[in-house]
Amino acid sequence: MQSLLNVIESLNEQHQAIDCFASENEPEGRKKRIAALAPLFLNNDLRIADAHDAVKKWIDVLQDLGFDTATLSVGYGRAFDFVIDAVSESISCIATNIEELLERN
């Protein structure tokens, strides 16, 4: 999804039509990390954290996204709400870029 969004954002930035999506060459920046999609990866990490002892990793990611991890001492409810809200924003980011591309065609 991140690679697809990288390509779509590039097409949008250059005001290119969807026809430019087909290419024999790999698009530049295809593997660039997109901060807006980080919550999608965090959501998956949270789902498997307990099973794989990855709690420290996702706490660090929560902090990187701006969550006050001190509130974890009273439970994970706020963290869960924070992640769900951020996932919603990630999906909106993807939808907005796709809509922008489709509107030009």
C-alpha cells in the first residue's frame, strides 16, 4: 500500500494522468516511507505484540507518533483509540490521493 501511495503521490505532484502509471522503469521514490501510513503498521504490531514480546517496539512507535505513553499506566484504551484514529487518518490520506488522481482523468 505504501508503494502504491508513493506512486500515486508522485503522479499527483507532477499533475500526470493515470496512464503514466504504466511504465517500464521502476518509479523513483517507490520505497519511500510515508509517515501518514505508520499507524497502519503500528496497528498490526499491536495485534501481535503480546505474542512476540514486542511491547517496547510499539511503545516507541506510539511515542514517535505523538502519543503520551505515560497514560499506558491506566490501561491501553487511550492508546487503542489513538491508533484507531490514526489508522482512519491513514486511510483518508490514501483515499484523498486516489480521488485527486481520478479527478484528473
